[in-house]
Amino acid sequence: MKTISTSQLRSRTRALVRTLEKGAAVSLTYRGYKLANIWPLKSKSGVGADDPLYRFHRLADKAAEPLTDRQIDRLVYGA
């Protein structure tokens, strides 16, 4: 894991972003003490732009009654 200080973070933010884009984690330090770990988000494990949930609202009928949370869970998760 790469380590970067808070002062380097201010002056080299773009380099940090490039490191995260490559999938590498970064440890942030302040005055020599570890402050935080910065982990890149994994977009592949999230909801993709082509996921049907993004189009879910198009299936709604404006004249229909609203669904309960339980009904939505059943539709989405099959529960």
C-alpha cells in the first residue's frame, strides 16, 4: 500500500486519483502518524449503468397504487 502525507495530498491530488483509478489503496499520514486508508471503489461490484433497476421507473403505471416496501423487495429480490 502506497503512503502519502496530508501535505502531499494537497500538492499531488491528481497523482492520488490516478493511483486509486489503478485500483491501489493509499495510506494517509499526518505528521508521521497513520490517519486513514483510502480504498478505491469497485465499480464492477456496484450497480452498472445497464442494470434494470435504472429503468424500473419506466415500468410504473401512473394509475396504479404505490407499492409497499415489501412488494418492491419481492419484485427486485424475489423474496
